[in-house]
Amino acid sequence: MLRHEFQPGRLVAGTFLTLAAVIYAGDAGGAWETPWFVVIPVVMGGLCLAGAVGFLTGRIRGRRERARSTA
């Protein structure tokens, strides 16, 4: 039994924020040179994608709950 429901939007957001942290960590460690503005599209794109995934997840779960309550 699951302890909580799976929320894929949070997974997507966490993945992109972790990617941003890896980009900055690589720059700080000297592995590569990253301009400061590169991370902005990564974070904004990840948050937009996470919002879309969360919206779709809510719509799908709402439809399933309505189908269960009518059946």
C-alpha cells in the first residue's frame, strides 16, 4: 500500500531543479563554464512542464473518480 499518492508534477519539477543544481555545481567545480543566464530557461521550462503534468494528472484523476462514483 502506498503511503501517499504519486504526484508526477513534483517529480518533473524536482528533476529540473536538480539539473539546474548540477549545472551550477559543475561550473563551481571548474568542470565547465556556464553563463549565469543558462539556468533560467531550464528552471522555467521545468516549472512549466511540471505545471502541465500536474494539471493533466488532476484531470485524469478527476475523471476516474467521477467514473467510479457513477458506477
